[in-house]
Amino acid sequence: MEMEIRNSTMMTEFILLGLTQSPDIQLLVFVLVLVFYLIILPGNFLIILTIRSDPGLSAPLYFFLGNLAFLDASYSFIVAPKMLADFFSEKKVISYRACITQLFFLHFLGVGEMFLLVFMAFDRYIAICCPLQYSAIMKPRVCYALLLALCLGSFAHSFVQVALILHLPFCGPNQLDNFFCDAPQIIKLACTDTFVVELLIVSNNGLLTLLCFLGLLASYAVILFHLKGHCSEGKSKAVSTCTTHIIIVFFMFGPAIFMYTRPFRALPGDKVVSLFHTVIFPLLNPVIYTLRNQEVKASMKRLFNLHIAR
């Protein structure tokens, strides 16, 4: 029996059924994603370049924003390129190893972004509620320590996700009803009872996502309540920054909560939510923040005038 299970795990590839079977919708989605990808992705790299090249943007807030842009740009490379290539493939195939690798980095970068949003909320809380202690608390070494904690926490989370999948036997069928590899679809193909694994993954993914989301909402509620009793020139700027963070939090956590805090049962909107979660929102997040941040926009204009408009 043990030998049978071991042999049944020798599946070498999965077939991706894709986003849709309609050629017209496929072409429309391809054009929209490609245009979006070619326009917004360079914007993320411009944000990173602007923050790194301007000494005036050395505050922890911009340090975290630059890393957010990097994580989001990296996240967009995990799914979108293969999805675009698969639009022209009659048989959309991904190897077992590539599928597991995609799953690992999808969760590594996704959870890394969640942790980063938590750190950004912590930074705003200290800056607004404890301004006199801000410089003493948010030192550069503290920011780098938080970044290291982000990497270690994300690695631990992704390692658990992959470890739970790797021991499962796969003996067919090998069709994943999606355009990328993710735990809910992979688990359905295992030829064994996966109730315990599903429970562990939902706990690992869903509970972490929900706790971070509720914690972020609570922290920004405290910040906004604190600002309510202040009348100063910086109040509107602080409220604007917090509002932008809250928008990004909903963009990031809304789809994740929809996908990972429920049993792994297919719903009609799963693929659309996955498209926004893996391709659209990651590229939009830093851009949304930048469009509402006067310092970054002014720095971009200076950078443009210095290197292009002269």
C-alpha cells in the first residue's frame, strides 16, 4: 500500500484550464492585462527609483513604500507572464515542480506584503500618536529588523504551505481549474482524504489574513480617532495618508479573505477575484499611494526634469 501511494505521487505536470474558454473573452483579457502590465509595472519601478534617489524621502514611511512597490512588482511576475503566454497555448501545461515553486513564491510575497502593511500601520501609529518618540523608535536598524522579520515570517508561512502539499499523493486527474497554481485547486486533485490538510491550510492562510486585516482596521480606527481631537496643518495630510493605507488594505485583504477563509469549494467569482488579486491590485497599490502623496509626486517631477526634460 505504501508503495502504491509513493508511485501515485509521480505526477509530472498539471494542465491549467485557464481563466475562460471563450476566445473573445480571452483576447479581451489578454489585451487589458498586457496594457495594464506594460503601463503600471514601470510605474512601480519608477517609485523605487524615486525613493532611492531622493535623500528627502529617507523617512521610514518611504522606506516601507519602496519595499511595497518592490514586493508588488515581484508578485506580479509570478502569475501574469505565464498567464499571458498561455492565452496562445492550446494546451496550458505547468510542471509539478514549477507549480509548487509558483505556490511557494505566491504566498511568500503575498504574506510579505501583508506584514509590510502591518509595519506601515505601526509606523503611522507611532508618527501620529507618539510623535515625540518617533525618531527614537523608528530608527533605520528597526526598519531593517522589521524587514528581516517579514522575510523570516513569510518564509515560514510558505514553507508550511508547500510542506502540507508535498506529502499528498496525486494519481490523476491533473487538470487545475484556474490560470495559476494555488492550494485550493491543487488539493482537490489529491487522491486521498484532504480534510485535515484543508483545515490546516485554511487556518494557516485564512486565520493569518483575517487577524492582520482586523488588526489593521483597528489600528487605523485608533489613529483616526486620535486625529479627531487635533486641529493642525498636518491633520489633513495624516488623514489622507491613513485613508490611502485603508484603501490598499481593502484591495489586498478583500480578495485574500474571499479565497482563503472558507472551505475549498469552487464559487462562480473565484477566477475573477484571483485575477484582481494576483495581477491587477498588486500593481495598483503603490501607484494609488503615490498619486495621493505630494512629496513622492514632487520628487518624481524633479527626477523627470533632471534626467529627461533637460
